[in-house]
Amino acid sequence: MKTWTALGVCLLGLVATGAQAQTIYPLTRAEILAGSKFDFKVEFPGAPAQGAVKITINGQDPASVLGQSAKFVEKEDGGDHSAYWIRGAQIAKPGAYTVEASLGDKKATVQWEVFGTPERKAKNVVLFIGDGLSVAHRTAARMLSKGITEGRYNGELAMDDMPHMALVSTSGTDAIVTDSANAMSAYTTGHKSCVNALGVYCAKNKSTLDHPKVETIGELAKRRNGGMAVGVVTNSEIEDATPAGMVAHTRRRADYNDIVKMFHDVKPDVIMGGGSPNFLAKSTPGSKRTDDEDYIKKFEADGYKFVSTKQEMQAAAQAGSSKVLGLFNTSNIDGALDLKILKKGTVSKFPDQPDLVEQTKVALDVLSKNQNGFVLMVESARIDKYSHSLDSERAIYDTIMLDNAIKVAKDFAAKKEDTLIIVVGDHAHGVSIVGTYDDETPGNQLRDKLGIYADSKFPNYPAPNAEGYPEKVDVSRRLAMLFTAYPDYCETGRPYMNGENVPTVKAADGKTYVANEEYCKEPLAARRTGNLPLESNSGVHTADDLVLTAMGPGSEQFKARMENTRVFRVMATALGLGAGQ
Amino acid sequence: MLTRRRFSIGAVLALLSRPAKAAEWIAFDTLYKSFGVRGFEFSDRIVALKGQEVTLTGYMAPPLRAESTFFVLTREPLAICPFCQSDADWPVDIVVIHLKAETPLVSAGAKIAVSGRLEVGSSTDPDSGFVSQIRIVDASYRRV
Ligand SMILES: [Zn+2]
């Protein structure tokens, strides 16, 4: 702990010790795409007056380096700090930049690398995010959708059959374990930030919308290369952290209504997911807005074809629409196991939802009309959500669905080989395949049924159907994909046939969570004493590195271990999004 | 469909045939007749019961303030919601309860039956800015 503090101080180049020093955003070691927009902010503790501070970039006045005028805010938001701001800054010239901020005898220093991009290599980028996609999800998806005989898999996943691979680290500026907002923000902006933040550094601002912004790849693609097309496709609510990361700037991912406005500001050509209530005026029953804006109407007025079913979506593509807003559920779109096999969840309420594969096909159809190329982000969101709810089977089926969507993009890319395809999680979950549960094994406790080592016999799921899904999931010998971190809950060791697992319910104190007793009644249910804090209601993200696979022009840059921010850099480099074109 | 229709006509007839004294039981399942992506439609029975005394069972959500006359009633106990920090994360079919008198809200997470006057239609709470579609006001509740 001490060592790290010392290293931190050293990196900040602090001359004086003791009181908290000024903070400079972007933070030190930031990699900034040449010509990308960002907000430059320095916070001075003790709320000094403007005359008491001095700021330079490579020894020069920041305003002249960053091309915008500065503003000094004494006692910002009434707090005990003053702020120096240059909003909408840009640096066109690649190179090393040293920023110094002095207040009396206290000086803070940060280093930035501004990177340019060589000639454009890729026309298009498709970024596949398996939310929470960890190694065990990939392994399990391969076992169920390809089968395994005598220790050898009977086929490859589309995501595995790619020439380049890297280990990706996901920690944020504030903590070793991060969330989907900060994780996605690293991919879409190239800057690390903190939990809950999208497209901003986490400064002292009171309003969640005022923090120092950094430009997203969605915004960059729209204004560079003559105006590329942008697609955002998910099966979560479209306002959720991962899709929002393509367009949003907020310290708080829960700002759903603001995020809808940000989608409308950036105008990705394809926007597809769930989460319609935040698009509806508050006077409409079912709305979650707090104003009278009807964003479906606004998008329609801007030339978007609005679709709410699979049939409408496919018709829009056939009719040649160039802009599509698809909202297929009031909440998340149902996952593959419910959508295709069990018909649980909200399938009866929303009987014609597309799956991620059909969404991806339509998105590629629509976006590829733009001669300037496109950036498409496709997220299989519920791998994470089902891992939170300790629902292994649903997480595995949604990994198979992700793989099917990747196959669609690979087929698209094979025609011209001008598309960079990247597949990666955004953060890990603590999941591991420990063995198999076998109903035939004698014993009257769940743990008696768990086969480990030589007893972890191959599971007996039926051969997968044409889409790669085994049509029976509650088989007698099934994968034991277990979770390393959990609240108090009852483990049944079986798939949840009646709907997603709800492991906990809120306790009477309104703060902590207790086991959902519904599952404790099931035969062989094992009561687990949680190892997480009592406030936790579900499984949690972990700091484990992720496996990234990639193919197409620019993918050779993925190798060894990389910070998650490098995914942005590889995409920006492949597309030539830097200044000076 | 048929069952619901017969049920709602029955309810209207019941209302017409006698002064509404005993509270009508309503249920989360029958608040809306459709849940579309472009919005919901209130069920005919809920519209007909506007302004009447009703009773609804559900789960008391953890209150926004400890001592209050205002809380949210949900169909299921609130469970998975890793980043529940705003009302944007509430389920869409919540019912807002305004109690007759300020009460310590000790029953969070418990199944309760709420009785009071039914209000239907979009409304924004002046204090909290909370938007609701269905409310039960001048209400009291008991554990069930
Ligand atoms: Zn998560």
C-alpha cells in the first residue's frame, strides 16, 4: 500500500508534500488522439484566486496550445476549490506534452501522449462487447454449441477463430474493479475514468453533466472521414452503460433521460435495443421521463424509421432505410434461452422481439450504405446481467447468441476484407467451470452430485440445433459453472426453468439483502452464506483480465497484455481518425 | 381476454348497483391492458374505478425518506438492480402511495395491502419530482 502511494506521488511529480495537491484532467499518462476534443480542467484546493495560480503546457499558455480560451471559476459549485477550464480543447500535433499547475510552492505535473494515426487501413469497425464476458463463458458456450468428444472440441466458436488475441486489463482511475460504464468509456474514448462514468473524467463537479468530457468514437466517426455511419446495437436498454458509452458524457450512468438526449444529439444511424420508457413523454402511461419530450417523434422528425418488432425492423432494412431507431421492449430484450427455448421472461408481452443476430444483420445492411464506412458496436448485454443473477445457463445461451452475431459480421467482412472485427468483454465476472452436476450420482445433498476431476463427466446436453443452442437445458448431467462471489442465496444446481434467477430479496432494513426463500424450498437446494458485503444483491464484477480476439485490418495491433484504453487506440488508428488528414 | 372483459363489466355493474363503500380489490396484473413499446393502456376497470376506494396488495419499496407519507408499491419485492440510484430504475408498473398520515415506513420489503382512493393519469410529485401514472391517496396499509 505504501509503495503504491509513493509511486503515485512520484508520478504526479509533486514537489511539496502534505495537503492535497491540484488535480489536472486528463490525468497523467493519458493517451489523446490528435485532433480529438476534450475538456482540460485543473482543480486547485483551498479555492485560490486566479492570480495565485500558474498553468503551462510544454511551457506555454494552455489557451494557445489547446486552441480555446480559458475560464477560471473561484469556489466552483460553492466548494473549497477553484477550477481552471478549457472546454472543447484540441491538440493537432502528436508528441509528448507536459502540463504543470502551480499554486504557491505546490506544483503538480502530468504527462500526456498525443498520438496521430497513419494512413487509414480499415473502412469499417465492428466492436462486439460481451458484457461481463469472461473466459468461462467462452468455454461453456463452446461446450454447449460445438460439443466436446474425448477432450477435443467438435468445432470452433466464431469468436475464437480469429488470428489475433490479447489480454485486456480493465481497472479504472478509482478502483481495481470497474463497471460497464467506465469500462466502455475506456473503449470508446481511450481514457480511463471511474465507476459509473461515461465519457468524462471524475472531477469535483456537483452536476453529473458538468465533469470534464472526452470525445467518444461515435462522435469522432460522425465528424471525421467525411462523416461515417455509426451503429449502436444491444439487447439491454439502449440507455444502459455499454450502448450509452458510444455517445454519452455523464458522471452517472443512471441519467437515462439525459442519455436519450445524447443519443439524439449524436444521431447514430442505427440505434437498437430495449428501454423505450425513457423515450416517451411523461404524460404517456409507461413513460419514465420527467419532461414532455417525445423522443420517438423527434427521431422520426429527423428521418429515422422507428421500429418496435422484428418484422418492422426487417421491413425497414428491405425498404432501404438509412436511419433506424428500434426499441423492442420496455426493459431489456429477452435473452436467448427465454426467447428461443423456454418462452419465459417477457416473451408473451413482446412476442416479436429480434435477437442480437437479426439486429446485427439489419445494422450491417443499413450502415454499409454509407460510402465513408461505419463504426458498429454490438453488445450481448445479458451475459453480465445473468452472471449478476447467478444464472449460468442464461449467461451461456447469450454467449452463444453473441457468437452467432459475430458469425454474421465475419460473413459480411469476408466479402471485402476491409472491416476490423473485435470481440471482447468489458469487465470480468467471477465465474468458473468446476465440473458437472450429475443427477445419477447417489447422495442427498447438492454437493454429492458435483463431479470434479475424473468425475466431471462430459455433459449430456442434446446436440445443438441449427442456431447452436441445445434445445434442452435441464439435462441430467450439466455444467457446474459456479460463481466465486455471491450474497446469501440458495443454490439449486439446476437451470431456472421458470424465469431468470432472483437470488436475493431486499431485507426489512431496506439496505441489506437476504436469500430468496423461493429457491430454498427446492429439492437439494443448498443454502450458501454469502462472501460479499451484506448490501450486495447479486454476483459482482472482478478485476481479472479479459481475452480479446480480433481480425481484419489493424487487428495485428492486438497482442500481449494491453490496457483497455488501447482498444480505442487500435480502432482510431485503423480508421485513421487522428488529425491531419 | 374474455375473462377480463366479463370481470370488468361485472365491476362496473357492481359500482352502479350500490354506492361504493367497501373498497374494490385491484391487482397489479390488471392495472394495464397493454404494455407496448410506445406506452401502456390502463385497463377499463382501472379507468372505471378512478376516484373510488380500492385495495391493492404488493411490496413496499424501500422508502425515499424514513418518515414519510409517500412510498412506492411494487408487484414483486425489489431485487436485482445493481446500480439502482434513480427513479429511472423503477419497474414501469409501480403504484405510488400517499398515506393519510405520516407514518414510520417500517414495512419495506414486506407484502402489504394498501387501501385508499384511486388516482389514474400522469402526475409529478411537487416535492420529489417523482412521476407516476397510478396512485392510491389518503391511504392506509396493513401487512398481509
Ligand atoms: Zn455488470
